[in-house]
Amino acid sequence: MSKVFNLDESKVLNEIMRYRRDVRGNRFINKAVPDNLIDKILDAALLAPSVGYSQPWQFVLIDDIAVKNKVLNSFNDKNKQAQARFSSEKQKAYQALKLEGIIEAPLNIGVFYTPSQEPVLGQTSMTEMGKYSVVCAIQNMWLMARSLNIGIGWVSILEPEKVKEAVNAPKDSELIAYLCVGYVDKFLDEPELKTKHWQQEKNKEELIVKNSFK
């Protein structure tokens, strides 16, 4: 008999999704995450759907300060470039944001996509489906971590090739995510960028189209 979930279980999942947060560096605390809980987060990633059951993901666990510093250097370089692209008013707000926790988080995880050398079912027309599969795995990690009261922050202001060099990643692999993982002092009630009015929240009605775009 297939598993059937009840309404209470559905509500718990909704709560986990609602209170998932992208954790900044100023939230992490100096407390190691037990290996068995890291395993739970990684096991959740492996439960994600993947195109053609290709499972094209690889995970690099990073706690070496030397490797972290190499990645941080890449962040600092790219962060300066990113800041300059915003208006003067936005630049002030940008400077006030703590956008990474590479050093503060006890564990970093590099998530890579490794393309198949053979045709993949479902990926022959949309080649990016393999990368999307890896993103599904990352979302699973994020939700499992939140259910364990562990924070994850996704650092995207990076030079992917520099991260690949830092971890000696294979030439054909592609960085999809660099995650900072650890316990936090608190989870914010709402996303930080929402409370800081960085971007106005979109209405549900704006985002849903029936049958076709007008």
C-alpha cells in the first residue's frame, strides 16, 4: 500500500517551507552540527527527483579554513563588482547587508552538477534539466535542514571557477550552489530582504496565468 499523508503532516510541511530562511553570516553561532544530522540533510538531497534518474549531483563538504578563505576571496572580489551595479541609494542598503557566512558557518557545502557522457532520458531537448535536478536536491537540503533547526545560506556572489579550483573539482563539473550550514542564534520571522524592503513582494495574482499569457 502506498503511503498516504494526513492533513496534520501536510501542515507541518507547509510550516517548514514557510519558515525556511536564507541565513546570513551574522546569524551563525559557534556550534558544530553533528555528523548524523549532516547525513540527514545529504540523504534528503539524494531523495530529490532527477531527469532520467541521472542523479547528476556531487557534494563537497568543506570545513578547512584554507579552502574557505579561497572561496571568501572570490566572494570579496565579486561583491565589489556587484555593489557597483546598483544605484547609489541601493548601494548603501547593499553595504549594510551581510551576504555570506563562509567563515562563520562551521560547514560549507559545494554542490556540483556533473553532466553525463551519454544521452539522458528527458534531457535531450532541454539540456538544462540536469542542472534543474541539482537545484531540486538543494531545496530538499534546505527544507530538511530547517526541519532540524539548522540554517543554510546560499552564496551566489562567487566566481565558479575559483571555487572549482579551491576544491579541485573535475574539469567538466559545474558549481550550482555554495552553501553555508550551521546552527543560528535565531530564524527571522520573515525573509530579511522583505523586511528591509529591498524588493516588493509580488502578489499571487501576478504570478499565475491560466492557459496562456495574454
